[in-house]
Amino acid sequence: MTSPNKPIPERMCLVCRVLKTRDQLYRLVKSKEDGRFLPNQDGSLPGKGIYFCRTGDCLQRMQKERRLRRQLLEKLSDSALDWMRASQGDLSGDKLNKSESV
């Protein structure tokens, strides 16, 4: 007997609120020690996770929208920002810059 096709799990981008598969999103996990969000490249870290689209639009929008800046940008670890920048070939470092969030 063959098993029925399982649906592929989808997650929602925190910025644009669109459902996508996990391979189309970044996953960041909240650290228990200091409450900052750390990169989770392989999806194996336990804990509360947030997801962002892998497009430059959502990353730039995260920086521009005041609501998102206040809630998230201060809590993102430097390694999380570096990871997102490195995997975005079309983003330069100045487009996603933590210092502009104030």
C-alpha cells in the first residue's frame, strides 16, 4: 500500500505574511540566554523560531517599517544579520544595517 501524499509544511514570513515552504525562508531562533535571535541555517535548533523570505524585499522592508524595527532589529544577533547578508547576492551591507534602526 502506498501512503497518501503528505502536505509540505509551510511557514509564514513575519514581514509580508505570505505562506512559503521552509526552503524559501530564513529561520531565526530565539536564544534562551539573552533573548536575541540567532541564525538557524539547517533548521535543527530547538526553540521559538521566526521566518523571513529569502528575497531582498522582505529584508529591506523589515528595516524600513518602524513596527518591525522596534520589535526585531534590536534583538537580531550580528551573526544572524551577517548570515542573511551573505546569502543575499543582491544586498549590500548598507541596505540591511542595524545602526539605521534607531
